[in-house]
Amino acid sequence: MRSFKCPSPRQTLIAGLVALALCSLITLDKPLASIRLQRRPHSRASWLFPMPATGFRANSWQDVNSAHMRTLIDCTERGTCSANQTKVVIFASWDFTYAIEGHVSGENIWANSVMDALDELGYTYFFAYNHHQLADRYRMLGDLVRIVIAQSPLVHDCIRDPNCIKSPMNLLGVPLWKIFGFEFWENSYMPHPLGKPWTLSPANYRNGNFFLGYTVNRTCNNQAVVPHTLREHRVFVLAKRLSYFFENSYQWPNIDYAHPPHALHDLTFVGSIWNDTAEEEKNVPPSPQIPAGILNLNEANLDADEFYREVAFSKLLLGIGSPPLSPSPYDALCLGVPFLNPVMRWDKNNPENRTAWWTQHDGFKYEQEPYVYHVLKDPNTTMRTQRFWEAIERAVSTPIERYIPEDMTHLALVSRVSALVDTDWRSRAEKLVEAWRGSGDVSARFALYF
């Protein structure tokens, strides 16, 4: 009788990867950022993922999944995987799939930065469009998956689905401690059950979240810093939508942009503002207009290159209250243009207590002049107007060089991404659950998900 021989770990891994490749990976016909793929014939991977010999470019995030699977199977079969290549990250977040499509919201810029760092570090990543796909990806990749980065709603979708989350009834499910919420805002409306360390943030809110951050190096470093003497004597107003000027968050309704004080008599204000006031539920007056004194450069949003050029030829980027947490001030600083950051709320007894500040961009709360100028929204409109113009005058008369805050540099981001993937999160979660048990906290029920 022929004896049964257990497969080797490598054979088991190859079999699992091949099985995953044969599973139904969804198909959506949307154009995405192209990624050049290499053709390596004479391997199992080439049987599963045939492609032209030269010049092929992936044009969907599903193609990226296939390319990464091909490479992972190929290096595993050949025994040539790099140090981090068999460490897998799964993205269960639309911010990442939209980023691959070419969207440029703040969330997409953050997602692109994370993917750039993972690429540089040599990790492998895959996309899942919903928690059902997440469950399928994880079921086949298992222990290769170091972490899952998921939209907060998808974190909870997985927790609620017994076919997704790991439990005594689903031992191949995703362990809760591997799932991290990808949350752009400081406070998630759907908090992670394991607490703030399992919530990733784009800015250092100093609130206990895992500060992952991002960088604008990939775009702004390609732009030259315009010498201060060659710039126009103007301020670029950060306001993509006309409706921003009619929201409660608008900070400067008292400012007459058309008539600055005598010391700034030749200063102008420009912006790129599109009229979105026809959209539903916009609380605006009839025939809304851009405030007098602001020249609209384009009634549609500028494309990226035009935006960089117009900001680079300005002496200040002016925040008006919205949009919050925009990456644009980082772009401006990288172009040598300071940012005026409105402070909407603060400790009236200690105005300099920045931990109590609520600003348009809390990522800049602790930055100082001449890079970021903070102006408190004083209830006394005379005082508020005075502070506004004084900050403007200091900013436009004080040149700065290209500036990227240290914790938003590319090297800092890469270091944090590496720490996120390689930290022993299971041990941290186990200690947390033990502490809950010791205190009688009902949250100890999450021990079931280990």
C-alpha cells in the first residue's frame, strides 16, 4: 500500500495560492492607474495569469490583484521571494480602489501614499471591494495576511457577519485584531471595538489613534519653488465650492477682500471656485455670489498641475473653514507657500492651549509661523478683522523655502507603515482583552475572535 506523504509548507502555500487564483475575483470595467507587469514564462503563475510578452499594462484594480498573485505564486515556487513579499496586506476600502482609479480626494491621496510605502518595502497587497470579498481573500491566504485595512463600515460589516469574522464557528475567518479602521476624521462614527490603536489616522491628532499619515512628496517635489520676488502679490483662497462661503464654518464673513488695509492696498485674492449651490439641501441665498474682491480663476476646479502653478505663484494659502483636513496646505508648504489656519474653538481661559483648539486643519495645530499662521475667530468682529489682516501682512512679507513637516516626510511614512505591518498586534490585543476581563468589562467577549 502506498503511504501518504504530507505536503511541504511550500507546496501547501503554492496550493493555497493557486486555489485563490482560481476563485472568482470580481470584475468591474473601470479604468485604473496602469501598472506594468512582467512576464515570466515557464512557471505555474504564467499558466494562471497569461499575458502578452511585452508592453502589457494593467488597467483595473482586479488586474493589480492578478499581477500580485502571479508574482507571489512565482516567487514562492522558485524560492525567490524577498524578505517582505510573503507578508500580505488586504485593503477592504473604497478609498484604495478609487485611488487606483485616479481619484484625488484627501482619502485617495492618503491611500496612494500607503500603497507607495508598501511597494517600497516589498510587501504584497490585494484589494477587496466588500466584506464578502475580504472573507474570501483571507480564507485562502490565512496566516500570510499580516493586517487588513478596512473602511470603518466594512470593519463592522465583517464583525456582524459570522462568515467573515473569526470565531469558534468560523476558524478560517478574519481575526478582529488584524483589522484596522481607515478613518480620515479624528473621531470615527463607527469606533473600532478594540479601541483607538486599531484606528488609522492621516494626521497626528494625538488622541490615541495610530498615526499613519501620508506625504505629498510624489507630486509637489516635481514642482519648482517660485522665488518670492517673482510671485504675484496675492493670496490663494482654499475654497473649491461656492457653498463653503455660506456654511456655518465660514470664518471670515466680516472681511472685505476688495478693500484691504493701506499696508496691503495692492494685495489681491484669487481662487478656483465652482458653483455647487444648485445641489439639493444647500442653504444659500438666491443668486449666491463669490465675496467681492476674490477673483475666480476658473469656474471649474483646476486640474492638479494648474492648481500647483497658481498656488506656487501666490504668497499665502488662505483657509476659510472648509474643506477640513484638506491635503492642499501640505502641497502649499511644499511649494514654499504658508497657510493661514482658522481656529474656530479654543479655551477662552487659555487661548494658547492648542490641545483645546478646533481648527480647519488639526494636523497643523502645533505648527508655528512662518509656516502656519493661526487666527482665532474672536467673537469681537473688530478684533477678528484686525488679527486676520495682521496675520496676512506677516505671511505675505515673510518668504519661506519648501517645507514638509518632519512627520509627513516620505521616510517617516515608510517607517510607520513598516511598524504597522510588523507589530505583534495579537499580543497587544490579548493583553487588552485580559485587562477587560480583570475589570469585568463586557468587551472581554471579543476574546472569542482570536
